[in-house]
Amino acid sequence: RKGINRLSSGSKAFDELMGGGLESQSIIEFFGEFGSGKTQICFQLAVNATRPVEEGGLNGDVFIIDTENTFRPERIVQMAVALDLDPEEVLKKIHVARAFNSHHQMLLVEKANELAHEMNVKLLIVDSLTAHFRAEYVGRGSLAERQQNLNKHMHDLLRFADLHNAVIAVTNQVSSKPDAFFGDPTRPIGGHIVGHAATYRLYLRKSKGGKRIARLIDSPNLPEAEAVITVSEEGVRD
Ligand code: GTP
Ligand code: MG
């Protein structure tokens, strides 16, 4: 693949785990329990993506599909200030859309495509990828339809990544109670469909003192390995 860009996470160790930052033209899935840092990492990626390439950014705009109403501009401001950036300028480049249900969430990818013609969208975030799907398709009878729609959604995202040479970051919770289909409670929601379509999967877990451990799983070209990151007031760091 030609002309791949790399987005820095704010943590050197994490960037190294990813072979030098998050690759454009790919989908990076962050999965883990509540509080494991998925949303915080997305915020940091959003701030970083607005920065120049020389500083690990993508010199671009960011589109966030927020499905759980967890976007917090004040957190973006904190992270921007910590990097000596003008928070207003950063916020101007981060476009947030609430997705009210899974259908709406899928439509918003088309919206992002339209927006990408006027703007320089280099990072697309879906936080959370699976929450609506999980809530709406309950029970065995609806599984096939859920997986079919999730599959389409993932392919729409991948197409966006290719068309705009963008990084796609998505979050996924692990089911805390055994799901009828994914009996293993540590399994991310969406099973194989999400797993196969994601280019990189990262499992996040909490560690001591605000630290998080990110484990790279099933990468096409990188070894399975871990990095320790810190989530603090300033954002994501080593
Ligand atoms: P779910 O969406 O519930 O699945 O969780 P998540 O994985 O998205 O977790 P999130 O990224 O929201 O992480 C929340 C955690 O980040 C908190 O419990 C804190 O440990 C940390 N955090 C969030 N904001 C701050 C902050 O301003 N300062 C510091 N030091 N830590 C923060
Ligand atoms: Mg979250």
C-alpha cells in the first residue's frame, strides 16, 4: 500500500508496538472493559491528528461518530493545552456527530464521506462501534442480521480509510456477562466479523496507577506484543 501515513498515539511505546504509529488505510480496534481507556485514547488521537506530520499528526480534520454521548470537549481542551496547542483551533477541526441508533451510525459514515470532500478528514473515530448493535439485536434470532449489518459497516469504514487515506479507530467493549453467542466473557462484541475486518486489534486492560496495558492481537505483519501506556490529566503518554 502506497503513501501510508502514521498517527502518533502520544506514547512512544505504543507507537513502536504499532510499527511506528497508527497506519492510515486501516481500521484499528480498541477493545476492553469499561474504564480501560478506549475513549481517552480516541480523544488523544483526535488531538494528535490535527497536528503537523512532523509532530506525529496527520495535519487533518477529525470526524467522530459518538454513539454513547461520551464526547467531552473540555477533555480535548486539556489535552491540547498540555501540548501547547490552541484549544480553539484544535476543536474547530474535530467534528462530532451523535449516532442515535445503529442505522444512523451507518448513515453517518456516508455523511463523513461527503464531509471529506470539503474537509481534510484524516481520522475517523467510531466510539463505540458495537454498543448500538448489541443493544438493538437481542437474542439468537437476530444475530445473522446484526452480523450482516456490522459487516457492512466495517466495509464502509474500510472504504473510507482507502478513499481518504485515513486512519479509522473504533472501540469495542468486551461482554461482561456471557453472551449467548460469545460464551467467553473476555471476547469482544461482534466476534469474527469485527475481528476479521479490523486491520489491527488492541486489547486494553487496567494496570496500577493510571497505567494501561495494550496488547496487539492478530496483526497481519507485527508480532503479538504489549505496551504500557499512562492515561493522565495531560492525556496518553508513556
Ligand atoms: P467505556 O466506554 O465505559 O467502555 O470505557 P472506556 O474504555 O472508554 O474508558 P475511558 O476511556 O472513558 O476511561 C476512563 C478512565 O480514564 C477513568 O477511569 C480515568 O482513570 C481516566 N481518565 C479520564 N479522564 C481523566 C482525567 O481527566 N485525568 C486522569 N488522570 N484520568 C482520566
Ligand atoms: Mg468509552
